[in-house]
Amino acid sequence: MEGEWLLIKIYAHRGYSDKYPENTMVAFQAAVDYGADGIEFDVQLTKDNVPVVIHDLTVDRTTTGSGRVRDLTVRELKEFSAGAWFGERFDSQKISTLEEVLAWAMGNSIMLNIELKGVVTDREEMIAAILSILKKFDCEDRLILSSFDHPTIQSLTEEAPLIEMAIIVASALFKPEEYLRRLKIRGYHFSHISLREEEIRGMIYNGFRLRPYTVNEDQLIKQFINSGCDALFTDKVERAVKIRNRWIKNRSFVRRKD
Ligand code: G3P
Ligand code: MG
């Protein structure tokens, strides 16, 4: 049989963030428990150059603290609750370091998409900090590194050629395949409204690994299951896993050429 049959994977966006506080250990464990294939989470640098797991540049929205992550040390960040904003029962959740999340991941087999955030002026520090943490863990084949900052991903491609890299885009690019070839990157994480179906199929056929974000509505989840994308990012993990598992019975999948 020619080609590879593609079964879409479900990645928990910021963990199971529909039901648990985003980017916390309880959200990641819930993703595992509800059958996600992977988790996506965001990483920022602290004042002491430690990669920690939080989406925003400041701690204000998702913790009991205030201020820029980059202006606070890990020790200071650990004082805050990262779950109380979502519900009292999550009060004990703290901001995790990347190292803590990877240590936890050694006890399961979930795929890990680390999204590098931060500001471009900290690019070199971020790359160095990430590479030094990753060296401590044997998980290259379970990792995807991604970022809206494409120069970061381009540098990492050279520094860590065995790890899968992806660029993230929020809007429709002009000739995305040419751009990806120039960067020597296969992973394309795109806002689900930025590509048409025929463009998605064309890119997949040509070997690119597409993953749309953030796919939460049932109808959209169904649409993407049949798209040939490698994975989709969703907040609604339980629902997406259920829809995907129900759907795969007796269906055929889009194929990529050999
Ligand atoms: O990595 C895909 C998606 O997470 C990018 O957007 O803002 O949710 O990090 P954001
Ligand atoms: Mg993200």
C-alpha cells in the first residue's frame, strides 16, 4: 500500500484548560487521564533565566500575584497560586518550571509541545535555557518545539536537529510552503481560520505537519479529523477524544505521499 494513513492526534491546549487551570500540573494530568495524545504548554523566562510554564508575559491574569514573569525569580513566582483564579479547589496549583513538567512527563508517554513565548530581546537567553533543560531528559522523540518567533525556531533547528520544530502563525501566509522550505521546518501550527481545505490538503501531501489551534466546536473537530492534519489543539479534551474515537471506526484517512 502506498503512502501513510494519517490519524489525527488530540493535543490538550495549555493542558485540559476547559476544565482545569491552564498550564498547571493538574491540567496536564487531566489531559493524560482523558486520553489526549499530547499537551501543548507555554514557556516564559524568569528573572533568574529559568523557563517556567505560563502563557502571559505577566502573572496578573492566571495567578494571585502581579508583575512581569521576567521581573520575578522562580522563588518569588512559587509564592503565588496558579489555580485559585480558576476555582478554589485548585488553590494549591503553582507555576511549574519546564524541568518539573519534563520530570513529570517521564512517568507517562504523552507527547509534549513546548511553545516558547517571551520577548525577542531575550531570544538568546531563552534558547540557551531551553537547550540546557532538554539535555537532562531523554525525550527528543516526544517533543515539538514551537513559537510565533520564527528566528528562535530557526536557530533551534540548527542547535537541536533531532527535535521536531514548528512555526506558529496567526494569519494566512503568502506561499507558506516556500517559507517553510526556506526555514527547513515541517511543522506548521496555524489558526484554524487561516487556511482553506484545499491548501491544507496540498501542504499535507507535500510532507508538512499541520496542526490547527484552537479547535473547540464539535463541528470543527469533526472537520479536522478528516483533514489529514497531524494533530489539533483543543481546550475541550474529553469531547475531542470522544468525537475522534467515535469517528475513526470504518473511515478512511487522507494520505501523505511516500
Ligand atoms: O501553540 C498554539 C497556540 O497555543 C498558540 O496561541 O496564545 O494559545 O499560545 P496561544
Ligand atoms: Mg500556546
